[in-house]
Amino acid sequence: MILGAYSEQTPINIITGFLGSGKTTLLKGLLAAPDLSDTAVLINEFGAVGLDHELVQNVTESILLLDNGCLCCAIRGDLQGALRDLLSQRQAGEVPFFRRVVIETTGLADPAPIAYTLLAEPVLQHHFRLGGIITTVDAVNGANQLQRFPESVKQVAVADRLIVTKTDLAAPGQLANLHASLRRLNKSAPVLKIGDGDIQPPTLLTDDMYDTAGRSREIEHWLRAAPGDDALMHDHADQIHSFALTYDTALDWTAFGIWMTMLLHRHGDNVLRIKGLLNVAGVPTPVLINGVQHIVHPPSHLPAWPSENRQSRIIFIVRDMDEERIKTSLAAFNQIANPNAMPGQAA
Amino acid sequence: MCALCGVLGGRGHWTESAAAPEAFASRAEAHTRARERQQRTRLVNRVLGHYGLRLGDWSAGSHVLRGRTGRTALVNNLSEMWAAADDLARRDCDPLDPDLLRHLAGR
């Protein structure tokens, strides 16, 4: 096999969310859709009862159960092993052919190490790529959990999709407050509500920035996170907030890489998520970047600009970092490659 | 190496356009790895100069980072380089440091 394009590798979607937020109910609904029947599922059981596994096991045959509790750095070897086994079984025809994988994490899991495992592991990096990170949030208890549990905040901050569950049990005021909290923490992820017809099973698992058919729709979501509505974007004690930088001058890819690697080396613990649509000097089509903490996945692209707007747009979700300092720093690095560019052209 | 399909090596570092050729396929200007490597070395040395460090070529796959005292480190990509730079410079290299930004602006 020749090392293929990143977009041609099997996507791995992550379904995460705090304890009791409805991850398995969502997954069960998704797997019932005929278009998603070719999905392999890895479930990370937590606790002695293993109720989640029992609920899902009749939906698909290709379930592998991870044994060691939380899918964090300490046990990502299990994830590595499970994915390698799945790959071998697919190649040997021992399991039905699958086109995507879904990992359901525990309620306390940090999704970032999963993304790291896919990129760093020498076998997996040839066959799998990160798809979307889908985070469920309980409409009734979600706001309280975001105040009390940093795990919940992190799961929301790194998400590509936020799914609000149990909306039929919540008062209108609860929903509005939760929605505001979610937007503060993550302004780029669409907030979808179960029960409102928002959930379209096929696209929920297939649209991501590497999917050839779905990437344009994915970018539309990002672009709705327009700059200029950043007031009150800071949240409570964790000081996690999101903002979008726009940049008028074409970015030099080399200078951008130097800047980004340096930023993530020094501040990666506090840069929870980066997504960007970049106007790269010398490249007529937009280049897409996607980072989860220290991990940046290979860039992708759109076949054409979605509008006449040629600005670079980069969405940051950060903890305790100043937007203005990041904006100024990127401008300064870009200027060393483009001495004629005016500094501070990030709008 | 991928044990299943026998492909040697991994995907290149994300900062190298060869790691994602489809993303840069529409580039009109002739582009080579060697030219990109030279440009990367030139630009990163503007930054490293602030810390008394200098990056030079070692082989096609790696660079050598040198400190003021002659200490060196071999690095394979930019992510590795910043960790080595902290060590050789004996300080934290921070892109948000106002002194660094003044250095880059030539002030």
C-alpha cells in the first residue's frame, strides 16, 4: 500500500460527554441509520456494571470493548491495540467491512490523547485519521457540570459538534443558559438539540474537514463563528474562551509553521483547539488546519474559496491566554517572511 | 514502519508541505523540498537569533541546532527543535514574548 492521502484514510469519530449525558443513546440512534451500518464501534466501559455496552451490543456486531477504564494517556496502548486488531480483522475479512470507526469514551475521558494516538502511532497513522469529536451535554445538568467538573469543560472545548440531550426535561431558561455557556467555551462547534430534528445521522459522522464530500459544509460551520461577537466570551474560573482571528495578508506557510509549533511547544497545554481556513501565499485554494492541544493534523484544503472573502480565519479555544498577544505575535512572525506586509494586520 | 502494509517511515511533519501534498497541489510556483527547507532554516534563524542559537543543515532529514557555547542538538522537525532550543538557550522560548517580537521587528 502506498501512503495515501490523509482524506482517504478511515475516519475515527469520537463521541464523548460527561457521565449520564446520553452518549450511548445518541450512538444507538446513529447506528440504526442504514447509511451508517458500515461503522465499527469501540466502547470504553467505565465502572463495574458496563451498562453502556449492554445497551449497544445488539446494534452492531463489530464492537470491541476496552477494559481499562478511562481512555487517557495511561491506557491509550489499549486503544492502539484495539484499532490494530480491528484493522487486521478487516483486512482478513474476519469482520464486516467498515468505512468508519466510532469511539465512545467514558464520561470522564479527555479526547485529546485519542487524537494523539491516531497521529503518533506508526501503524495507525497509515490507516486512520481523526474524524469529528462529538460531545453530548445534558440539558438539565450540563450547566452545573461545566461549573464543577473540568473534564466536562474540556470535552466541550475540543468538540466539533455539541449535542444537547434530554431537552424535553429542561426548562426554557435552563436551555438558554446552557446554550450561552457552550457558545462561550466553543464558538465554532454547532450546537444541536436531540428532539428538535437537528440530528442528521449520516452527516453527523461523515462531515469533517477531511471528508471530500462534507468538508465544505464543515467549513460553513466554522465561518459562522464570525469575529466581532467576542464580548463576554470569557467563562468562569477555568478562563477557557474562544475567539476568531482574521488576517488580511496572505500567510507564509513556513512562517506560520514556525510560529504555530513554537506556540504549541510553549502554550500547548492551554491551546485546547485550533481550526483555521488560511489564505497561504502562493496557494490559490484555502488551506485548512486542525489542532487539538499539542497535536496538529496534516493540513487539508477546499477546492475553491467559499466566497469572495480571502481573509485567513483562525478559531482559537484557549485557557488563560490573551487574544491580542496571539494576534500580535502571529503578525510579527508573518512579517519576517513578508517584510512588506504591515504589522498587526490581523483584524 | 507500518507492520500491516510495509510502508517505511511515517507521514512528514505537518509543517512540511510534502506531508499534505493535496493541500498544496494548486500552488502555481515551482516548489521543491530543498527550497522549502532553505526558507524554513532562514526564517527560523531570525527567531533563534534572539536566543543566541543557530540552525544549520545536517542531512536531508535533520538539522543541527547550535548554542553559543558550542553545544549542539540534532532535530528532525520544528516541534523537536523548540524543545532542544529551550535546553540549549537555558530559557523558555516563547512566541508571545514582547522582547522576541521587538527583535523580529528589528527594534
